[in-house]
Amino acid sequence: MDNNNALKAYFQHQQTPPGWFDLLTIMIDGMIRNAGERESQPFLRQMGESLADAFPLPESETLGDLEQNMNHLLATFNWGVVAVSVGELGLVVRHQALPVSRDDDQQVRWCNAFCAILEGLYARWLQGQGGEAHLLFQREQLFAVDDVQFRYFNP
């Protein structure tokens, strides 16, 4: 196993502890199978919003503060790291080292569900920093199941 694969395996083990993560995966998979992937997206976003309400970001004066505050809470959850930048069309949030399903066949489904949760989480966090409710926060690009870019923009 090369160093990169060993590192990924280490982080995956840290992020997806047996039992709790398995239960969460079973619950989300069951919801998606019962309601459908598209139909479950609003509920998952709402769960992300609720998580943001339970763990609000401290007030951020600068873009660097915002990134640091997000990373501090993500570290609490053991959910990876973000880099925040300003792009031509809005704020860009690249989230790397996302928790990944241990079941290779379920990784894309899990990533899609987890991204919906993150959309709600980040949208609510940014509203708490003064962002307008009409602005959208959505996944823009999937580099890998553990590396996703989002954009916060005015539609």
C-alpha cells in the first residue's frame, strides 16, 4: 500500500467508525430507496441546516476567519477541511477529505447524500454571517467522492 492509500485508509477509519457510521449509512440508504434520491435532497439539506443551528459559526471578520471557523467545526465532526475563496461568480468552498462510505458500491450515493447535508450546513452558516436567504449554496464540481467544490452565489 503506498503512502497516499495508507493515509486515506487511516482517515477513513477515523471518520467512519463502525456502528454509528454503519447505522447512518443504512438510514440514508433506506431513505433514498424509499423516497428516491432526488426527493430526499430537501430533507437532507434541512438536516444540514439543523446541524448548523446546533453548531453555529462564530462571527467571521475576514474570509480567512470564515475558513478557519468552518475548519474548526469540521474538525470537531472529523469531516475534513475546506478552502474558501472568492471566484468570479461567488464564493467557492472546496471541501476535501469528506467521509467516504466503506462500501465501494455505495460511495457515489453516499457522496450525493452527504453533499446535500453540506449544502444545508454551509448555506445556514453563511446566512448566519450575514448572507442573504435568496443566495444559493450548491455543489458545483465533484473531483472525487472525498473532494467536492461548492459555490455560494446569486442565481
